[in-house]
Amino acid sequence: MDAKALTLLCFCPLLLAGLASSDPTFTCAAGMEVYLRQDCHPEPGASESSCKAKDCCWAASKIPGVPWCFQKVDPCSVVSATQRIDCHPEQGANQMACEGRGCHWCEAHEGIAPLCFYSSQEEAACSARFPLHSRVDCHPQPGATQDSCEAKGCFWCPSTVANVPWCFYPSDGPYGYMPMESPQRSARGWRLMLQKRDTISLFGNDISPLVVDVILHTKERLQFKIYDPHNMRFEVPLDIDPSLNSTFDYDYDVEFVNDTSLKFRVLRRRTRTVLWEVNFGSLIFSNQFLQLTTSLPSSSIYGFGEQEHSSFKHDMKFVKLGMFSRDQSPVPLSNLYGVHPFYMCVENDFNTHGVLFLNSDAQDVILSPHPSLTFRTIGGVLDFYIFLGPTPEEVVQQYTEAIGRPHLPPYWSLGFQLCRWGYNNLEELRKTVDRVRQFDIPQDVQYGDIDSMERQMDFTYDKANFLGLPEYIKELKSLGLHYVITLNPFLSKDEPPDTYKPYEIGQDLGIWVNDSDGITPAVGKTWAPGDCVYADYTNPRATEWWVQMCMDFRDVLNYDGICLNMNEPSNFHTGQQPGCEENNLNYPPFVPDILGGFLAEKTLCPDSKMYLGNHYDVHSLYGWFQEKATFYACQNATRRRAFVLSRSTFVGSGKYAGHWLGDNFSRWRDMHMSVIGMLEFNLFGIPYVGADICGFKEETSYELCLRWMQLGAFYPLSRNQNAIGNKEQDPGVFGEEFASIVRSALRNRYFLLPYLYTLFYHAHTSGSTVVRSLMHEFTSDPVTHDIDRIFLWGPALMITPVLDEGNPVPLSWKRKFVDVPAPLDIIPLFVRGGHILPTQSPDRTTALSRLNPFGLIVALNEVGEAFGSLFWDDGDSMESVTREEYLLVEYRFSNKILKMTVINTGYHGISTLTYGTVQIVGFPTRPSVISINGNILPENRVQYDSNGKITVWISAPLSQELTIAFDLEENYKSSKQSYLQSLFTTARNYSNLEIQV
């Protein structure tokens, strides 16, 4: 393998993407209303990079016709110096704090004029009474006027600042609830009864009384739930039970504060930081509109999904994020395929907590600069879970302990995967696989998409265009490849009698989603010929039917895994035939901030009936239930560890499936968006995630696809896929030079797969993330909180992909943001001091590479220590972890000794595997003697480089406990040359390393 392709440079968290300087007088006004934007990129093809190349501002908008690329403004010219009214009279004003209030910041003029000021005297007067940052919208439906606002008992105050509510609640208004009695202690917390303060209602049908339960689950987790005590409302069927142990020394305190209205607070016990503060006086709980606002301890908020976010850390300037599963290519801030109402907050003292809103109805959340969050939903109950952390990793571990640990993927699924909707025939599919093999590019998985089906129907294959497919799958398996089929959740209903068994059996069982009458199957339109019906996976009989269909089909095509598509569920029409009736389920009085503003758009009518309830409540759970059924179907069919990939996901989906980020575009910005998506889904407990490499829609280019293949080589799910009608983009189609670079990147991936697989083991057993942001590891460094163009594998490997066309390379380096040199054949990787990575010599498939010798990369920190581990099993057994049929080795380097301690030896296939190469980085001097278990190693088995790297060639069983001792010529001491520690004081360095295979 080409060592040049994996040169690892010195790194600290401050060595990142270069910052371009620009004229400080003109800025991208954070609060500018969209109608004030002046188009800066009128020609077609605007992108974030092309916009910034014009030195303009880039901000996506869901409003049609609003330019995303627009002219900068001179804040000093908005209001003359003599007319300015101070927006930040207290001390501590700065640009960020000023713009967070929706005001303008100008340092250009001398004199006594305020630096932070309002847009106008009218806005200043209004904002003085009603601060912009603390307003909660009282008129969430469109068409607000002063009359309609004041008729609701709310205040009206216009603003030129984007997204700020003009109609908002008074702090002592008639809405909300008050206590009926003092909070009462319960067996595991408190119970409080609430009653409505007044008869005025925003949408009608307010519910009173209400019960508030505060339940102390574990030392780090508590539940806060508001519900109707007299009428059962829909609740997500995910059991999150309190621990049986009730004697914890809890990390939190709970307070009820009776001020002008009753408030509920959750505090971190050690620091007294208020993590949550809910004012019951502003609570709304009606039949189809529930709203709750909580203040936050900081503005460092991450999570919520699934949407396309322009940054990992959220913008808090009254941004609305809608959540309702939808078949939708990524559009900024719009609701996409799954629903994950979970966020993580980094507090001002760098402690971290997380919060889950367990609700599946259509909903949105408003992020306000107070800082605060306003949750709005149209059904169910208000059910919140708070996780105390206090580190980001611990938050995710506690979250997945509650919702379900991620599934351990089969080892082969960590290899490179290839899919295309549009092979159209077996000859083209064979030609694609052959050219990938011709260039010796690693590949482990080949997909069959809907074009390989008979007229796009589930559980069929096209016996004309794909004649011989079963035999070809057998051929692929002989080469060490695996085959994954695609299934949709709908079935054609219009085939001739006795010709389509899956539909006929389902019809006999009565397992379809039904119309509002609960009897007639809901009929939609999708890819299959004619009309289609939808399986109701909440029905146990549908699960049994699905499992049997998947098992029967494996007798036809010997598949290894299943990819679930269009399971939001998708429908090409708005609602089923003949349309949605006029009622409060199909047309509720309020619709959250979702694309189109209509619940039935691209799916079924909300009043459709399912086994678990109305589609209104269950819609966003559809994919979740199908994933669970498919997980067991795949296990039963293959008798091996399940491989399930799903487009639609919900809270807890990671227990059963991985996720790809949907129908992305062949655009440079989509590469950056994919990094953010990966980071977010690791927060959501779905670490097996990736985007379609090179883009699914539109035509790719040579450079874009090459850079994307380098990035995608380090997605947990590494799959190249594109859509029908676009040119081929597999890594063999671009020629020898392209193939050589991609081969090198993928061999680097395969070389590091033992480390990646070990990360998935830790995710499966303890809930850790696999891909994480720098903020996760360096939380106390505020610079890392905004970094989302690079990412980590676990704590130890940093990937810095090239995400922009052309890759400019400035020369700056010392303690600042820089561009790392990355010519076209390089993706820079960095190993962190203090960590040990297990490796294995790569091969064309994982089946072959698993036979090769193992190695270790030992990167010492400034005190000469490093730690790591290796998990290994047969790669696809269903219960290898629970049965302890695996090898687990812990590595520790300390006091010039590397110890390999075997923790578990349950994997019986380990006898033929050995260690080969151990590379140690960070030695300041050459060792005089190296011994293994007391036996001195010959000099021809050791190589020492002047940069502090030692390579040791050994041959020892992987199951053997080893002690490798290094006797140095002088005492170990810190080396500036090895660590650049004098330059970088943040969170230790990443070490120089060149991997040689």
C-alpha cells in the first residue's frame, strides 16, 4: 500500500480550516430580515463556496424567491451615530452578544455613540418593554395582525429582525396553568396537579386539570412528564424505566419556585447551574396544540433532527426546526426522513447535559437567543428525559442506555459498498463490479436496487434484464462479497389473481394501513405498477407476515442484508385515494413548521387507521416499527447477524438499523452537510451512518467524486450510490489515476478496520459514539465548539477531509487555524498522542483482510503513555457479545513498557491470527535494547527513525499476553520536536506518523 496516502501530521485542535480576512466594516447582519437581502449571486449555480468567493453572505431560507447569497451590509450606515439608541447598556457588550439581541454592532465611528444599537427608535421603545430575545410566539399560524394578536390577549410589537415574533405572550397573561396544591412527594420523585388559569384559549379544547410527574430514574437521569389524568392520549411505546435502585446520590436537584407563577427547575447539584426552568404560567396543553418553553444555561446547542443544518452547533436566532418524517431530499432546515427530538447543551462551565422530548406527533422546536427552547406539538403528551452527563460522551452513553444501545454491525458491512439505481441489467452490474476489481479497489458489498426487481415490486427480481442474478450472487459470494436487497414498505395491489403471493397473503391477513373507516385498505401510488397498499408494521400479524416473506425470498436470492427505502412512509400523491376528508386530524388547527404545511403531503392521510392508533400519531414511527420487524426477519432469513439500513428513523432506531443521509446532491456543500449529519446521528444513538458518496442526485465531477471518495472512506457506512439517469460514478469508471487514489484511501480504511470495529463494540456495550466532533474530546476549549468540517473516529483518529473545490493551502501554522496541505491524492489523518490503535494488513475484501497479521499504532503522549483496546469475534454471529464468544485485549504503554492484557478469550477462531508490526511514535532517543516477554529482539527486527518513531516486527499469537520493554539510552523526557508541546497547550497533540503496510 502507498504510505504517502496516509501521512499523519502533528495536530492540535486549533489547526483547522483557514480563515479568510475581509473588510471588517461590512458584515453579514445576523438579524437582517430576508426581504432586505440584496442578491449577490444572480447567475445560476450559487453555492456556499461560490458565494463566499464573492465575499458575500450565505444563509439558506425556506421562503421561495429569497436569495441565499446576498450582499453584506455596513452596520455603521444603518443608523447615524447621533440617532443611535444603546441596545446593550450594561457592561460586557461584544458583537456576538449584540447580534444575539437582534441589534447592530459598529466599532468604526469614534466618540460616545453606542457600539450596539437598535434599528430605529420605535424598535428601541418596543424592545425596552419586550426584549426580543425572550419573546414566545402567540400567533404561530400565518396571517398575524395587531387586532388578531391583541384579541388573543397578547402583545404586538413589530421588529425588523428576522424570525422575531411580532405577537407574543405577556409574562402574566391569561394563558397557562397554576398549581391546585403543593407538589407531593411520590415513590420516585414528585407529583403536581395543575389547573387552567383562565378560560381564554389559543386553539380551543384546553385540558384541565393536568398531572406533572417528576420521576428520578437514575443517578444521572430524570423524567418530567405532563399529561391528562382523565383521558388516555397517545404515547410513544418506548419503555424507559427507572432503575430498581432508589438509593442514588443524584447528580441533580429539583426545585419548585412559586414566583408570579409556579416554575419548575432542574439544577446540576455540584455547580448549581439551572439546566431547565419551565414556567407553568406559559404552558399550553390543548387537545391539538401543546407548547412548553424552557430556559437554557447556554447557547451551545447540538442535535434535533432530521434536518439539514448548516452547522453542527445551532443558530439560536429564533430558528424553527420542524420534525415529521417526510420523503424529502435534503433542504436546509426542512423536516426530512426521521424524527429525533433530542439535543445536547454544553454549559458555560463546559459541563454537558442532554434532553429527549419523547413525542412522535408532528412538532417543531424554536431556538431563541434568551437562550431558550419552545417545544410545540399537535398531539400526545409532554414527556421529557434529562441526562446529566457531565461529558458529551457520557450524555450519549446515558441516552442510549435509555433508548437502546446501537446494534453491532457485521464486520463485512464496514467494508466499501457499491449501489446504483440504474444498472438496469445484469450485464451492466457485472461490468461495474469487474472494473472495480480490475483496479484492485476493495469492495465488500453490492446492492440490488428497485431496477433489479420485476416492475419495482418487492420480493421479486427481473427475470429478463437480470436473468441469472441468483447465480451471479453466488459468484459474488465466492469472491468474498455480500449482497444487499432493497425493499419498500408498500406492495402493488393490481396484479392478476394468484400471481403476487406477498400481496395476496397480506390481504388475507388484513395487515394493511386502513382508511378512516378502519376496514378499507389505504391506497396510494409509488414505484410499483398500478396502485399500492401499505403494510401496518405496528400490527403483530404484519410483523409475522414480513418475516415470512423475507425468509421465503432468501430462497430466491441469497442476500445478506436489507436496505429499507421510502419508509416515512412515502406516497407520490397527497394522501390516499380519493383524498383526505375535512376533519381535525387531516386539517388540525395548527400545523408545525414542516415543509408544505400539510400533514398528508407525500404520505397518507392522518386519519388513516393503524393497529396502534391514528396515522396522525404514528406516522413518524412507521419506519421504526418496520426496522424492528426487518431486523428479526433478516436474522431469521440469514441465520447471521442482521444488516438493516433504513432511510426513516426514530428515537431508538440504532438498536435495529443503520441510516444513510438520504437523496443528497452531487455538490460540494453536501460533503460538509454529510459530516454534520454523521455527527448528529452519533448523538442520536445511530453510529452506523453515512451519506451517498459522490452524491445521489445530479452529475458528479472528477474532483468532487475523488474528494468525496476520500471522505467516504471514513464514513462508518461507506457506500457509493447514485440515481437513475445520471452517469456512472463507481470508483472504477474514472480511470487509472482516480482508481489508484481511491484504492489507497480505501486500503487505509481497511487497515484501520480493527480500530473501527472496536469502536462499534464500545458503542454496542456502553453507548459511546463512533464518529464524534472535536468538542466531544476537547469540551473545555471553546474554539472546538464550532468545528464541524473535520471529525474523529473515537477519541484517537482525526479525519480532515477536503470539502472545497481547489483546496488552497496557506503557509500559516502556529496556534491558529490553518489549511493542512492535501494534494489531490491525500486525505490528511491524525493520530492522537496517548492512544493505541489496532490495525490489520488490508486486502481486497474484509474476508481476506481478516486473515492477515495485526499491528498496533502506539502514539505516546507527553508523559510517554498510551492506551487502547481490540475487540475481535467471527464478525457476524448474532450473540457473540452476550455469549462472550470474542477476544478482548487491552493495551497500555507506560514506563517504557507496552503490555498486552487479554481480558476475554471466548473467540475460538483466534488461533491462526498473529501480531506483525508495532509502530511507536514519540521516543526522544533510540532504545538500546527491546525485549518481548524477556527475550531480546534482534536488531534486524527493529527500525528507529530520527523523528521518534520505532517500528518493531514481531510474530506472536493474537491471544498471547505480551510485554514489550524498551531500555532507553537515557531517561525518558518530553520532546518538543515530537509533540510541539511548547506551541500547542490544548488537549495534547496528535503525533507525526507515517503508516507503512
